[in-house]
Amino acid sequence: MGTVLVIDDHETVRLGISKIVDRMGHHGLTAASGAEGLELFRAQDVDFVITDLKMEGMDGVEVLRRIRELDPDVPVMIITAYGTVETAVEAMKIGAFDFVTKPFAPEVVRLKVTRAMELCEARRARNRFEQETEYLRGQVELRCGELVGRSEAMQQIFRAIEKVAPTDTTVLITGESGTGKELVARAIHAKSKRAGGPFVAVNCGALAEGLLESELFGHERGAFTGAVRRKMGRFELANGGTLFLDEISEISPALQVKLLRAIQERTFERVGSERTIEVDVRIVAATNRNLEERVRQGLFREDLLYRIMVVPIEIPPLRDRREDIVDLSKHLVERLSQRLGMAQKVVSDEALGRLMAHHWPGNVRELENALEQALVFCDGERIEVDCLPTQLRPQPHDESTLSISNDQASLPEILEDLERQLILKAYHESGGTKTETARRLGIKTSALYYKLDKYGIR
């Protein structure tokens, strides 16, 4: 359904065209003068304008000029009982959609309205494609590769993704910063029936409230200072696909109300417009905060929490799944080498020991940054300990190369770190021979196999 504005100082003609428009299933607006028509055009979301040529005050050609200035994409048809070739040529030069002389049959009006609506829909589709392409082009470099992990915690996440992806259920992903929440969201999208549609991500914590509302729902031209043209929001861009709301906990309480309605009803209005827009979007949200605690503090709506937390997926920090560090390091080094245009390298056992002993407060993102720095400073084919960032290298007084990476860790965690480092050190010194490694450590070979598997050492 579209909106058609009819401007004519002759009441019979004005109301007659409006009734034809209404019977076609569209919404007809009427104005008795050019000035009144322009006021309605500014206030309403109009798809097609039909204006008389000869009117007191502002004539149809001037109306056409003004509308072209406000929105050059809206088709305008001029009707007149005093048509001349010169006037028609002038109107077409300015950008008129059509020029029709009175009298005309109702079939003519229906035909012109149908053609105009088809043109509007084609232009909307083109604009949507251009905006989606522009947005997605900027997102390509933000991808961090595929999810990697052999730990039981990651296997549970993989199973949850397989179960929830084929549905349209709303998912809430929680976990510390850098654990890979967006990767999980992308995996859900890729395995869903919406995989052919867009994946649109928005960081809710990176924008002020007013800008975030416009980013989510879009705005009309003139809705606020700087709004020089209509902009589609992320909800519209994600139509038919998945909308990823990262750091959803940072949305203000006032905007949470509008977001709740948009998620529940799949409808919203652009900023500066009263026209309701319907979308078909799957919502995946993420946060590194405790939303239940935010609810108790009055900072997050309880009904919104229940709406987004239909299926919760929690990603554990990297320090709680250290057995994934080996596979992650290999995967990240391969991807980083390709991105940096460097020869493929491997991580030495000693360097791997330092990586596995670190506490990783920044999680996978910190690991990726450390490996990228190591690749930049590594001259050989292997990433050695001295290639790693300073905080991962042994301290000068540490002759055994063993260290406690986090003095805030519990005693069992510290002991596991030290045992892991001792095994890697003995394994390297024995040239990779397992029986010799076990002898150096003073343990049985079977016990060594168990510990190698426990710490993901191969």
C-alpha cells in the first residue's frame, strides 16, 4: 500500500481522484492549493504526487520544482485542462513523471498510479541493495574467521548452534569481551534458513542514544539537524536476514521500550515519520554484562530480557578452556599469515607453553593480537619465545623459563600452569621423544600421554 497526494483547487476532481486511489487499496491525501500540498508532503511519507497545473498562488510546475528539491525520487504527475506542448516539455525537463490533460477516464488514473507505485518499489529495492552493499562492504574486514575449539565447553556451543540455527528463535550470547560472541552469531546465521539474507551487526554501546535510534530504525529527511536525506535503519537493512545487537546492555531505558516493540511486533517507525514499517528479522543479541543484575539495578527492562533470552549461549573465557589454545594458535597463525602476506610459520613448543600459561584477560582477541605481533617480529620459520610480546616472555631472573602468569589465579590454576610449562620444556629438551620426556619428568609414559591429551599438546 502506498500514499498518493492529490493537489487540485477543483474539489470534484480532487475528491474523485482520491476515491479512485482509495479503492485501489492505497491511501489518498488531498490538498486544495500548492502551498497546502507542500505542507502535507513535508509532514507525510508520500509515494506519488498528482497536481493540477493551473492553481491560484503556486502553480503545478512550481509544486514540481519544490518537491524535486525535497525528495527527487518521488514521482510527480501534472494534470491540466489547458495543456500545451511547451508546458509539457518544461514539466518533463524538470522531472515530471507524466503529463495528462483533462478530462480523463478513471482507468487512466488507475494505470498511472500503478506505474508510479511500481517505480517507487523498484527505487526502494535499488536503494536497499545499495545501502546493504555499502554496509556489508564495511563489515567484511571485521570477520575473525571460523569458531575453533575442541574443549567440551566449545563442543556444547557447537551443539547449541546446530539446534537453534534452523529456527527463528531469539538468541542471547554472553561472555567476556574478546571471546568471540559475534563469531557465534555469524555461525548461527550461516547455518540458518536466512543464510542467503543479510547479516547486519550494530554495536549498541558505541553510539549515543539519539544516534543509536536513527541507526536502528532509520530517519526521514529533516528529522533532525544533519538529516539531509532519508536513511534506512539496521532493522530494514537486515530484512530477511539476521540482526546482531552487540552490547545490548548499553541501550538506554527509553530506547529499550522502542526496541522491545520492534522485536515483539517486527514493526517500527523511522525517526521523523509516523508510517509503520514491517520487517522479517531474526534477532541475536550479545553482552559482556550480567543482565539480571542490570535488571535489579533498574538499568534494563525485565520484559526485554525475557524477550531476548529465549535461548542463552554462554562463551567461557579462554583461561577456562586452555586446551583450545593449541588449535586456536594454529588457526590464527594460518589466517594472519595469509592476511599479512607472509610465509606460513609454526609456533615452537616453548612459545606455545608461554601462550598456554598466560591468563588471557583479553581472551581470543588478545591471543590474536599477540600472535600478529609475533609474526611481525619473527624472522625464521618458527615463532620462538623471543618473538612473543614482552608480557609473555620469561623474566630475566627466571632461569627455568617457568613463570606464574597471573598472581590472582587460584592455587590449582597456578599448579596446572607450572605443570604444563614443565612438560613442554622436557618435551623440547628430549627432542620430542615421549619416553625420554617421561623419564626426565619422572613419570610413567602412560601418565605422560594422559597429560599431553589434557593440555592439548601434540
